[in-house]
Amino acid sequence: MKKRVTIGSTCIGIAMFFLLWQLAAMLLARPILPSPLVVVPLFCQSFFGELGLHFLASTGRVMAAILIATMLAAPVGLALGQMPRLDRVVGPLIAIVYPIPKIIFLPVIYVLMGITDLSKITLIAIIIFFQILVVVRDEAAGLKKELILSVRSLGAGRRALFRYVYLPATLPAVLTALRVSVGTAIAVLFIAEQSLTQYGLGYYIVVETYQVLMYPEMYTGIMGMGLLGVSLYFLIYSIELRVNRHLYVG
Amino acid sequence: MAMIEIDRLVFKYGDGSSLFNDFSLLIGKGEAWTIIGPSGCGKTTLLSLVAGMLRPERGTIRIGGEVITRARPRTGLVLQDHGLLPWATVRQNAELGLTIRKYYGPDGVHSPQDMEADPDRLNERVEYWLDWLGIGDLQDKFPAELSRGQRQRAAIARTLVLDPDLLLMDEPFSALDAPIREELQKVMNTFHAESGLTSITVTHDIEEAVVLGEKILVLGNGVNSLPVVIDNHLRGAIEKRNDPEFLLRCSELKMTIAAHTVALPPESN
């Protein structure tokens, strides 16, 4: 059984967050930490202007990366999970590459792919790719032989097995991997957006506001990035709840 | 009329040791068979061969006159592990075979060419078997919420919903507690009496072999060539399981099995 997050507990969390922020701002009393009473109205105002465009640019990059990574990693993971012999060959390589922080390839990707959006998306996609690859492979490999056999005995061939067993069996793990890696993805996005672009929250926070000491505006960017992370997290979480109904029974 | 004709079957394990050599057997339509023998005798292998999940090295297996080269849509298989999808409800699990048939359409390979396609009648069929097996009220539950016996009932429902003409069961009740096992043995006996379906049940339990099989095939753990078949009119006599006749049949069967069991050399390590 997993613990569910309720709307009530989320509201309490948000209230506590802003309360602590306000307290810290009052105690510190320096321009680098403006009060949420200043930042939140400013955020609401600029979100439908300039800030909104930066927010959209960042969201688009993360979503594209998630989509590309999932579409590539899920089939490869399934294949590896179903073919232990192939997995034995490439498994050691994956084990080595998996823990390497992919952000270090940032300059390489910039040089190879140019300063387009594609290079930023690729970098994030690579991070998510390995997360999903590993969980899908492990889930597919962990399916009991009896389960496969009994579904085959109902007439299922490869296609039906994929549709009715492998897909639903790995989907929860894919979602969990996405939910967990979305934080890392946004962190990397923050760094990748600091240069070679005109739009994106990373650019907005570091270049447009921080470097010119516009602290309240900088905080609206920070809030935007926080909001992006939180919304993606809960979006995936809500899909998980729907898909994983069987894990919450009893 | 023979439902299953096994003709000069040859099958070896992966390590080259022979399980079946020139093994021939006829199973009549509507007969309830059990297969028993020591572990390693090839009971499950024989069942998998009949199910078309394994291919014989030589010889043929015919079902209803047709040579089996792959899993056959009208053969129903129930395994020891219920094999229910954990993320699907009882209802969805019971419908899984129908869903798969619908997915492929009547191609004669994954589903029979003359398969029922009317959704209302299929729905009725699902309801019927769930109710018949006493799990009609549990349709919206997930397998994790059921007892072991209920899960196995759901697995049986899933198979019967497909309207099989041959039912194969591999130790279907051996993971269950004794009272539940007996209950399900009764259920299957009633089912056989009502439906007259040809069935083969693999078991390692002597009593179960006597309770479920009108014919009992005894396999040995050496090479099986000539089938050893016991005619058993005590099938279904669950309430008589303490009668002298029943106990005598069990001990006879025990001796027959012992006679076909080769003592394995002690493991050397």
C-alpha cells in the first residue's frame, strides 16, 4: 500500500511553504529575499506577460524531452527485458552509463548539435531515457513466466502480449521513473537555459533578472520553475493513481 | 471417438535425457483423465505438448483429428499459478481471453474461426461462469483482494468463458489448503458431469488423481514408452474418500507409481 497525497495535505503544504518564506524574509530583511507578499502579486501579473513566454519555452522543452525519451526507452527496455541474452551483452554498459551525470555532456552536445533547442531537449531526453530504460527492462524481466504462459494459452501472440501484459505491467514503473526524474530534468534545464537562448526560465532567472539585480522579478522566475516542477510531478502522480488502482486496494 | 491421439511420441529434455520414447495414447471424447507420477516424470511436459506449447521431437499429437503444431484456440489451460493480471479486476481478467480474441479477430490461429462475436451473448457467458463458480459478487475486485481459492476460480472462469472443447489443468489446486482444494475438486467434478468436456488434470496428489480421473495415467521418471492406465470408477466419490474401496484404490495407485519410479542416484557434491 502506498500513501496517497490528498488535496487537503497539498493545501497545508502550500500554506506552510509561504508562511516559512514570509518568516524568513522578515528575519533576513535583505533585498535578496523579498517577501512573498511582493513576489506573488508580481508573479500573477507577469505570468500572463513576458514570464509566461519563458514558462512556455521551458515547459515545451521538458515535455518534448519526456516524449522523445519515453518513446525510445520503453521499446528498448521491453526488448532487453524479454531477451535476457541481449541484456547480458549490453547490461554492463548500461550499468556504467546509467549513474554518470549526463549534464557533463552539455558542451559536447552543444558542439555536435548546435545552439538550437534540439540540443537542450536532447540533453534532458538522455537523462530521462536511462531512467525509463532501466525500470522498463527490470519490470519486463520480472514478469512471472507463469503469467506469460497463461496469457499465451488464452491465444495471445506477441502483439497481444505487448498490449495486454507488457504495456500495462510496465506503465506504472514508467510513470514512477518519470515522476522521480522530472526534478533532475528541470535542474538540468535550468543550467542548459542559461546560455544560447532568448527564452526559458533558466535564462530569465539568471540573465534577465539576477545579473541586473532585479530580485523580486528573479523570484517570479524561481516560482515559475518551481511551479513547473510541482505541476509535472502532480500531473504524473494523478495519472499514476488512475493507472495503479490495484496498488491502492484493501 | 478419440479426442486426443498421441502417436509414437518422442521427447527429450534439454540435457538429452529421454522422457518419452515411442509413446502412444488415445484419450476419448468426454473423458476425464488425470496424470500422476513422481517429480521429473514429464507430467507437465506431456500436458504442454498436448497444449501445443512444446513441440515433440518425433511423433504426432492430434486433437480432434488435427495435428498440433502450436497452441490451439479451443484448448483451455489452467495452471497452478492462477496467472491473473494483477492490475485488472476479476471481470476484466475473466474477459481477457475474449478481449484477446476480439483483438485478433476470428483468424483461426489465435481465436477460433467460428468464435462468438455478439457482445451481449459474450457478456452473458462471462456472467454465467463467474456466477457458476461463485465469484459473481467479486467482479470489481482485484486479484490481490481475493483468497487463493477465489483466484483459482477466477482463472477457471477465464478459461471456461472461452468455451473450450478440451480442458488441461496443471496441478490446479496444489497451492490451496485442503478444504478449499476439496471444494474445487467437487466444483470440477460437477462441471465435468454437466458439460461432458474432455479434460486432463496433472496432479501429484494420489487422492486427487482418484477423485478427478475416470482414467489415471501413471508416468515413471525413467523413459515412458508403454502408457500405464488405470480405469477408475471412483471418480467423483469425494464423500467416499474414507471408504475401504477408495483407500484400496489409493494404495494400489501408490504402488503402481512406486513400481515406475526409478531410485535416483544420490546427488554427488
